[in-house]
Amino acid sequence: MPCNDNQSVCNEGATGVFDSSAVPSSSSSATLHDERLVSITTENGHTFPQSSYAELKNTTVRTRTASSRSTSNLHSMYFLPGEDIDSDNFVDMESCQLYVTQFRIIIVAHNQSAICAIPLTGVDLLEAKDIVGLQISSKDGKIIKLRAENSETACAWYKKLMQKTCVVRDLDGIFAFTFFNQASKKPPNWLRKETKRLSAYEHLHNEFRRLKLPDDNWRISVKNETFEICPTYPQFLFVPKSVSDEDLKQMSYGRCYRRFPTVVWRNKRNGAVLLRSSQPSIGFFGLTNEKDISHYERIRSAISPDLNKKFLIVDARSYTAAWANRAKGGGFEGPDTYPNADVIFMGLANIHNIRYSFHQLRQTLNGALDPNIFLQNLQSTLWLHNICQLFNSVERCLKSLCNEGTSVLVHCSDGWDRTTQIVSLCMLIADPHYRTFEGFEFLIRWQWIEFGHKFSDRCGVLNTDDNEKCPVFLQFLDCVYQLWEKNTDQFEFNRRYLMKLAQHTFSGLFGTFLFNSLKDAIKNGCDPNDTDEHRHRCFQVWSYLGKHNTEFRNPAFREDYAGGMLRYPKTLPELLIWRDAYYCTADQSLINNPNEPSHQNTGTGSTQDVSSDKVNNGLSRSQSAASLTSLVEQSMNLTTPIPSPGPTIGFGVSCGSPCIGHSATKIHDNCTIGSISAVFCQKCLDVDGLSRVPSQFEDKVLRRIYDLEKQLGKLNPSSNSSNNINGQQNNISMREPFINGKYSNENSNSRRMRNESLESFEVLPECYRLKHHSSSSLTSVIQPSSVSSNSTTISDYALNGNNLSKNGILSETNEINYSSEHLEVLPPSSE
């Protein structure tokens, strides 16, 4: 259904008005069929030049004049509430158009092949290359390369972008505050509406009960509620019951920044506890710190009455670095002053080495390097080496906690970087609660935000001190990704969740990661535990990331089977590059290489064409399981972009554009805004206005299942009819392929929307699987639970070619959002 002639497309930031009375321009009358003009007026009153109405209806028509190129794409920009743009903040580059808002940099390719968005606070480095080149290095590891049409434009926009991204900024200038002011009364539908929020004390009390800390030995201290003991610690803490609040205040002087040892986790099986702190205040001459030793003895008594029991102290630094810190009043524990304590030094890299390693990694993955020496260059960055060392430290802690029953105290120098990484990973690996949405959110909020990780300094939010920048939290998320890949059915959330969390660490859209401590967050009206909504000044990232948003759910997760310790990498060869985070997406690669039709980053700085990959969907009766595996591997080369969930556009595709998500405006599929269609724009951008997170696995798998089932139907007509009946019920079997958020058959009246569940599917544990039998290549496959077990099915072994064996073919996740409670892997027939 086409757009009406006098239709307005509105959002909080911009309004497009179709003016049927305007006089056509002479330059466009020769080539355009419709001479009506379009003008755009934004919320703050800026009016942009007019362009032909025919461009709104035909994306193939584009006049390469300065005015049309500079404004046509602007008509289709989607703005978040509070976001706007004026005529001074867009420019025509050589192969793209660049727009700058209060929140992000938006880059649109001239050939309408790609759009990408970079948050202003997410720019790490801006460089001028050659005479007309600009290079934007983002804090999440990607590099975008642009070329201006002349040197004057390049110089002017280098200065403009420097002012927007790399100069010292005020906290109130962060877009999160503007976004909240404009959207708090009517939040976008992709943000969760908070019903009842627990206070910080209620959260910690629930954790106290869950960990089964004995009431006779431990208590929750409220002495730090006003941060009078330690300004970088939580308001409420687990402490020995034998320690009074006044004693606690005095004992806190025994550690640097008064960050005294406190319990964060307990092994309910053997009673061993995990503690964290900063380094002891010993000094250069190694004087005995009686206050800290007294606190150490009280902790040991609360853990066990056996005072001869061993205690492990894990120092994340090297022995040399620990000695050097004595010159600054710090130091380390010794077995002569801390009875029954074993002290080990893990030698983890400090923030300066991690920062340099990350810069080298970014350059290696995005630079034009020789692919023959790519692995050598990757190893020289030491990024994976540092992650491996981090896991080695975690392994040593877990061995003591879970195998030996020995309590562990972890610290580095200050106790807010390496200490937080080690403690968080120990808790995540050992306790399945922290792998759920609620548990992981609590883990980040408690161990990272409340225990004072310096997000503002480490993420460079205000650009105050480059020497304090370091991607510590991003390195932690990389470790979580490594765990996810090894335990795909043990996490309630999927990889897209981790990617979005990494994006918004630097985005400045939410108030979660803007401060150095909980005290600073409360002072600026961004307390994550504040139950009074009237005191809030920012949204929290958890209002977007959570169970309420089905696109982040892992369909392979089974809570009743998730438990025990996770498998984790122990050697360097087991580690993977986090491709989704560090490699440019397809759209970003097209921006970097506009002359290449369709390509993706290979990780060697080069790109390869993927549009020519062909998939042979034929399936003969004589094909073996091995050939089926090869067939599935070939199908993984499909690169179909997938829109994110949101309100529907006229023809039923879920729309992820921020403005539509906010105002619920419906647009017909053949109505394009400016020179870019609404469908294309929402395909490239997520609902939060940033570049889409690439996660296409499940759509490819569902299409492959359809292809295999279709061939099965030809081999077994009875199974075909059975599957067809269930396909009508479940919108999966014997249907057109599910691609790009819809089925390829546009005329189908029974399309499955992206947010619908597949209620009749169930994933059974791996013990129900049967290995491939050599006498038959058709043994088992995921089928609707109502299909008879006597039906001929495809071998599950055939689906193992791309790590698909974990609890069914959907062990890896994507944006297909459905419940996994009813997926089932049927055994082969008795025949």
C-alpha cells in the first residue's frame, strides 16, 4: 500500500512534511515523474533544503548535486528523544554523508548500501590520514575510514569532530541526561518500565540468604551507608559478626584507600569464602600493620574455628611490582605476619600494558597487514595472552575454593581493576545464579559499580586523563564471551547481549557506566538502586538489557540443566577472537571499502567477497552424514541481514528504528523517506540508534532446517504430511525460509513475527542424543514435539559441523526470539 500524498513521518527529533503545493524545481523535472517537493523541519526549528518527492518513492533515483546528496539522506535519519541536528553538522564526503548529532556520528553511504553510527563518547582516537582522509578509532575496537572530497573539507571536519569527541567535556554534556529528560515521561517501548525496584540493602540481604552465610559468624554492616568508612565501597558489606562498626572503621586504615577485606561469595558445599580488598598499607620498611592483621584474624575465626586452616592470598601483581608499591605506602602480605597464609603473585599486566595491547589488537584486526603473518601479529599484541593469564589466576582461586576448601583473598594495588576481574569471573564460573539475567546484572552492579571500578576514567567518558584510560571492563566481557562459547547452554543471555553491553559501556546513552564510584553516581542522581523514580536523572542500561527484551534470550538455555562449574579455557590455543566486538560489521566494511560490492572483514585487515558464495541445497538419498555436515557448513556462508525487534511496519517486518520504537509510527514498505527506505535504515541500526550487532546464526539454521525438511518430505511423503500439519501450527516446518525477519514468500498469509514463540519445540539434554549410525545417514533432527517418533529425520550429527551440537542446533544464539522450553531432539526410529 503506497503512502498517502500528504503523509507526515514524525518522531521526537524530526518531522517530514509532504508539501503537495510546492513548485517543482527545473533541475529535477526532466528525470523525476513526480514534481512535488519535500521539506524537513526539525524540533528546534531548523529547516533543510527541499528535494524531489519522487526520491521518497524510488530509492534508485538520486541526483548527485551537493544539496540533494547532503539532505536526501538526512530526511530519513531516525532520532532518539532529545536528539537533533542542524545544517552545520552534516557534510558530503567522497563516498558517504556524515552527520553529527548530540549523541552520535551517523555515516550513510552514497550508494545506499550501508549506514553505521558511532556514539560521540565511544570515539577513542581521531586521525587525519593523507590530505583528505579521516580515521575514527572506536573504543570497542573498530576503525572507520573516511575520505573527504577536498583537503579543506577534511581539515574543517577534523577540527569539528575533535571538538565533539576528543576534548574534555562536562558531565551534563553527556547525552544520557538529555535522553532521560525527553523520554522519561513516555519511555520508548524498547525500555523496560520499572515496577518495583529493590533497594541496595534488600539486594544484599537476598544475596546473604542465598549464599547461606551463617548468622552466628557474619552480618551485614550499614556503617558505610553514607560512605564514611570508604568512599569507593558499597553502602552495605558482609563483615565478621565479631567486628563492630567502630572497629571496622579503625581497621579500614590498614588497607590502601581504606578498601578493607570483605566477603563477596561463599561455597555453600565446604564453607570456603572469597574476599576482595586493596593492597595492605605496609610501607617501604615493611612495618607490621596491626589493624589489618587484627581484621585478618577476625575473618579467619568467622570462616572456621580451626585457626590452623590454610588461607590463600592471591596478589594479581608481579612480585617486582608489589615491592615497588612499598615506595608509595603499599606492599604485600608476608607469611610471618599473616599466620597460615600462602601468598602467590599472578603477574597480571597493569592498565598501561592492557591499554597498549588493545590498541595493537585494534590496529592488527583493522589494518592492511599481510595475511600470511596475521597470527604472528596477533600474538605480538598479547591480548589473548593477557586473557589467558587472567583465566590462570581464576583457576588458582577456584582450585582453592572448590577443591581444597580454602578461603581466598584477592587484591591488586587499588582493588578496582584486576581484583574485580578475577573475583567476577570466579563467581560466574562457580555459581550458575550469575549466568541468569538477574544474576549477571547483580554481579555487574555489585562487583563493578558498587565496589568502585573507575568507569569514568577507564572508559574516558569525560576525556580528562588519557593515562587513566583502559578497556578493563571490555577485557572482562571478552572473558565472558570465551566462557559463553564453551558453555552455550549455561547462560540465559546470548552473545548479542554481551555485544550490546560492550557498546553501551562507551555509548553515553545510559547512566550506568558514567561514574568512578557509587558515591559519585548517587551524587549525580544516577543511583542504580534508588527506589524513588523522581530522583533519577538517567536510564539504567538494564532497562534495555534484560529478560523482558526477548532478543537477548538464549534459546539453548535450560535452567533445570544449568548448574555446576563452567568449562573455561586453560591454554592459549583454546581462546577465540571476539569477532562480533572487534571486527567491522558488513555495513562498516562497506563504509571503509565503498568500491567493493559485498564483503566482510576476515580479521587480517582485508575483506573478502561473500556475495558470490553459493549454497547447494540439493539432498540425494545417497548422501552421507559427512556430506550433510559439509552442506550445513556451506549454508553458514549466507549473509542475510536481520532487523531487530520492535513495532511493526506496514507489511509485517519488525522495525528497529529508534523513532518508530518511540512513537509507534507505522510506515508502509514501499514508502521510503529521503533516499533510504525505512526498512533499510532499521536493518542497519538497532533501536538504540547504534550500529546493528551482527548475529545471524539462528536465521541461517532455521533456513537450513527448512531446506532439509523439504528434502525429507520428498523422500517420505507420509512424513511430509505430518510435518506439514505441524508446520501450520508452528510456522517452521515445511514453510518458506525465514530470512531478514520474514519469510521469503511475501504472499503468505501466515507469517511468523520475530517475537513469536515456537511453543511446540523443546531442547532435551545431550544424554538423549544418539550418535550417527553407519547404516543410515538419517538418524535424528530437531522436530516439533508432536511429530511421531517413527518419522524419518535428519542426523543430528549432520548439524555438528559448525559447533551446533550443544543442546540442539540452536546452541548458538541470534535475534530469533522464541522460547526454548519446547524444543525437542527426537531419537531415531526403531527401524
